[in-house]
Amino acid sequence: MLAQLTGLLISFIQSTGYFGVFFLMALGSALIPIPSEITLPFAGFLITKGTFVFPLVVLVAALGDLAGSLIGYSIGFFLEETVIVNLIKKHGKYVLLSHHDYYKASAWFNKYGDKLVFIGKLLPGLRYMISIPAGAVKMDLRKFALYTFLGSLIWCTLMVYVGVYFGDRWDSLEPIFNQFKIVIIVGLVLAVAWYVNHKLHLFPRKKSN
């Protein structure tokens, strides 16, 4: 099943170019189960073949991710939470989303605030479902769009570069992502935490005597 999906995504990107990357990223962020871990590395591989240009494909992918995220934000903004949960319970299995995932994302959002949108876009799994809770709590749309785009830009840059680095072996990345997803998440969280602390000095060093 996954191999068939991968084949369809590859064919679609090859036939539609930049628009295909934009469209697939938008669908993925709109809770359609299309993994960017396939779309972006393959786009990176096509850079090595001269089909895409690195900065442009990253920008197009990030804009597509933002477009899909705005759809998720709108769902959370305009629908009552009970309606959202009932829809997820009835139809969530078709997009690989459960109401437990929604409650978990909502709890994280309430705990960590608006910045979770930026961090969430760097985390596999969470990046696809953070938009609905953001809309549900009526997060400022400009902040949501900014944090989403910046986080997506970093994610897309990393994933496309990975495809460039591995070249025609890009498809070997899938089992690596599945096996080391927790390591990836922890690593990204630590990297983001270090960067935020470095810029904002949240935890100043003690001066030595």
C-alpha cells in the first residue's frame, strides 16, 4: 500500500512539477495522509537531476504547507470543538487522525502557547494536526501564518536537502524515519530549545567567581 502511494506521489510530482509539490504539501497539512517525508526528499532528488531549483522548491513547499495549515486553522476556528471531535471520531480513520491525537495536540497548545505552532511544524506527526487547535483557541491569524511559514520553511529546507544529499537513494530514508522518529523529534526539540535560549537568554549562565 505504501509503495503504491509512493509511486503515485512520484508520478504526480514528475508530471506537475512545482505545482505538484505545492499541492501535495497543502493536502498533507490539510490532514490528508500524504507524508512530506516522501514528497520533499523526492523533490530534493529531482534537484540533482536539474528538474527543480533548491530555493524555489523549498519556498513552494513551505507555501503549500501554509495553505493547507490555513484550511486546518479555519476548521478549528469556525467549528465547535464538539463538532470537530465528532467528525474525527466518524471520519478520522480515513486521514489517520484520532480524537486522542486532537486532544493531545490541544493540551500541548494550551500548555505551551502560540510558539507551539512554530515548534510543531518541526515535529513529525504533530506538524499535521497543530492547525486545528490553533484555530479552535482563536490564535491571531497573522501570528499563526508567520509561525507556520517559518517552521515549515525550516522543515522543508531540511527534508529537501536530505533528498539532495542521498540522491537516487532518497527512497531508503523511509524506514530510517520510521525507526528513528523519536530520535528525530528529541533532536529537533533540543535544537529549537537551544536556539530560543541562545536568542532570548531565558536561562542565563551563572557567572563564575
